[in-house]
Amino acid sequence: MSDPTNCPKCGSENVYFDGSLWVCPDCAYEFDPAALAAEADASAIKDANGNLLADGDSVTVIKDLKVKGSSLVVKGGTKVKNIRLVPDTTDGHNISCKIDGIGAMGLKSEFVKKA
């Protein structure tokens, strides 16, 4: 049993352990710190090798990718600098970037590795 420092919902320090969950008496929020940590880890954006990505990182494309609506191809080995993470997309493209010779586009993290 780990001892959380404050409530993840309201930030109150008045939390106590009750059975299997931690309870905040100020906002009545019940939480499990292990489940919150697992949820945060699952929402993190990782590259093809499992490394965590962050805004401003440089990545390398690992395979040739066709550009939709164009005859252009992003070649494997292309280095992309200063990426921006976009976690809430419906099409799966969770990296926004600019590629020299092509322009602004979205990439899927499963097709890049951290440089």
C-alpha cells in the first residue's frame, strides 16, 4: 500500500485508506493509486521500440510511408525534428510535424523511433 500525497481530483491532502481504495473526504473521490499510474502509463505516447516520446524530440521514420492524396513518399531513415505530440486524435496520427520537402503532416508513433 503506497501513501499518496494528495487527491488526484481536487488536490486535497486529506486522504485516507479505506479497504482497498483511497478516499478524499473533501470531494468524496475514491481512487486506487496503482490503477491511476497504469492508466497514465497507457496514455503515454511511445515509439516503435517502446521509448517515451515528448514534444520537441527528434525521430527517425523506420519504413517508407506513402503520403495520402499525393504521389510523395516519406523514405525510411528520414529524420524529423521538433515533433509535437497530439494524443487525442481519432485517426491514430499522434505526432504532428514538418518534413523537409513535404511540409506539415501527421505521423503514427508506431512508424518512428526516437533519434
